[in-house]
Amino acid sequence: MNNSPATILNFNQQSGFTLIELMVVIAIIAILSAVGIPAYQSYIQKAAMTDMLQAMMPYKTAVELCALEQGSLTECNIGANGIPPNKSTTYVSSLDVSQGTITATGLQALQGLTATLTPQLDSSTGDLNWQKNCQVSGGNTSLITACEQVLRFPSVGETQ
């Protein structure tokens, strides 16, 4: 066994990371999290809004056909005149149609969101124009933004 001072010093040396190196890594992770988590939440909300849009489109088409056939919107209700019955999806708890107005209520990532498409029938031309309205209980403005961005298609205006 070699008991020279150089050998004894090697046993006292420690290996690993310094405190500064660990703090730098933690700071980098914190910065990435601060940017990444809100972006991820926004992505999830937009994906969920796409699910809501896909759920609403058959109802929108059915209301347009009902208005064309009936000449008014008063008989365009859920489960009548070709309008499908209520259904739910992963992100939509319920869809309702009353006198042509389509209301979708959100679930999970869309919790608290109510999206409404209201038709306005121009009796002179027979054109059907839509007004959208996105309301959120709890004041989650990112949900309203996602709703307004996704529910955009021709002949849809915005109501406040």
C-alpha cells in the first residue's frame, strides 16, 4: 500500500458538479418552462377548439338546410327537421340548437367556455349570416382568444 502524501490527497478530492453549475442548469430549466408551458397550454386549447368546431359543423350545415327548407329559423331545433340530436365529444359536454342558434359547452381544456353561433336569415335574399359569441366563466382570456381564432369561416361575424 502506498501511503505517500500524493496518494492520500487523491482520496480527499471530490468529483461532481459545483453549486454554480447546478444553479445555471436550474435557471435554464426555469426559463424553458416559463416559455414552454404557456405555449403548450395554448396549443392544447386550440386543438380542443378544433374538436369543438368539428362537432359544431354538422349542426351548422343542418341549420342552413332547415332554414332553406322551412323559410325561417323557428322550426330549426335539435332533433327536428334534419338537425341531429345532442352529442358530446372529448372537449364538448353538450351541443344544443334552438331556433337555429347553436350552443356548444366546453369540457376539460375548454372548461367554462360557451361558444354560440347565431344565424341571421335575410328574408329578401335568403342568405344566412352567422354571428359568433365566445363567453368564458372565470375570465380565462386565452380561451376567448382561442375560440375567436378557431371559429372563423366565411359569413361569420363577431358579437360582444
